[in-house]
Amino acid sequence: MFDKTSFYRQDLPLFLLAGPDVIEDEVRPGQTLDFARRLKAICEPLGLPFAFKVSYDKANRTGLESFRGPGLAAAMELFRTIRREVGVPLLSDVHRFEEIEPAAEVLDILQIPAFLSRQTDFVVEVARTGRIVNWKKGQFIGPRDVEHAINKMVSTGNERIIVTERGYSFGYNNLVVDMRGFSIMREFGYPVVMDATHSVQLPSGGGGKSAGEREFVAPLAQAAVAAGADGVFMETHADPEQALCDGPNMIPMDQVSALMQRLQAIHRIVRGSAA
């Protein structure tokens, strides 16, 4: 699914980018590897193409005291272990120029965070690695303006691009998803993904940290796939209430299979496939 030759075929099945918000192994040793194994075991019986997502540094938290993770240098060996023992594509976000090259050595997909989505030099440098780029659309960017970011990335010769919707700022501490955006953004010819968990986030809505409305993850994901989304991004945890970051908008891992089966059924109807 994530190789260069097949990435842009429009008849590809729905795909999933999923994992915990951040590496918590310094508090819960072995957890990230376990989650990668569990998600692979969920996706394989469904024939669901899957890349494992986890952040090594949450550099854009609301409060200074928020848990951030171990950093890239400490996470490198863990990423190599996941690749060796689980054998799934790996995705993580990069926040600083000096992280880009070493991250590209171990990751299959480099994610540009929404807050950095208009930083031209950073966007270009990430694309220049040749890795698949998951560009997360900023909460302040309209769907037609996505073309400008795509042009920045394509200027490097890299056309391995995913565009991810994660909601628009709508007043204070609130996000909404405009379902018209999926049709608009798909016109540019690249896969468009629905970030089903960050879209229900209430930024800074928890008194110095983000809150969330987990109960809307499933309906928004279903609506997005019906509106044409090619894939789904979601953060998940065995016990979201105990997660060290973004727990209120993550879904329990034991709910992933049922949700993805519903989304696959919707996707097949939308794409006119009986398979």
C-alpha cells in the first residue's frame, strides 16, 4: 500500500494510520511495541493497509509541564525494534529541521504537524527526503489553499504526499470538519485522510491542556469516508483515560476493529465495489 508504485491508485482500499499519541515507555516499558503488535493483529484479518503512528516528542503542547515523550534520539532504537519485530510502516511527526534527516533514516512516513503546515522551508525540507509526507492541514487553512502546500512539496520532485484533515478552528477551544473539503482536496490528485481523533479535540479546553469529545470519533469518521476520504488517521490506546497525552479524544484499542469494519463497508459503497 505505501510503496511508491501503488500509492496513487484510486482503486486502493481504505487505509489506516493509527497508534498511541506518544511513546510512554519511560513510564510503561514495552507498551509501544505491544500496541504496534496489537494493531497489526487487528488490521491483518481485515485486509486493512496500516501504518503505525506514534510521536517521539509532543512539541506543541499547551502547557510547559505537559508530557512530551523521550525525543528522537531515544526513540530511534525503539523504531528499529518495531520495524524488525512487527514489520509495519512507521509514521511520526517532525518538529525541527535537525530532526528531519535522522527521522527519515528510520521512518517510512514523515508527518508535518498542522501548526507547521505553512512553514515553507520546513515543508520543502521534509519533502526533500523522498519519504512519504503526511501533511496535516492547519486549523487555519481552507481546502482550496491546500494546493499551495502540495506545490511546495512537489517542487522537490517528491510526489509521495498524503493530505490530512484535522478540523478548522471554530471559535475558542473548538474544531469543526467541513465535509465539502474532502471532495475539494481530492481534486489535487493525492490521498486525503480524515484525522478522526484530533478533529474532536477541544484545543486548550481542559484548563492548560487539550480536552476532547471521544463520542464523536465514530460518526465523524463515518461521515468523512462517505464524503470521499481515502484513509483514516486515529490515535488509540488500551486505556485512554490513563494516556499521558490527548487521552480524551483517543479511542480504546478494543473498539478499533468494529469501527474500521464499518468504515470499510462505507468505503466500498462509495467506491462502487462489492468486494
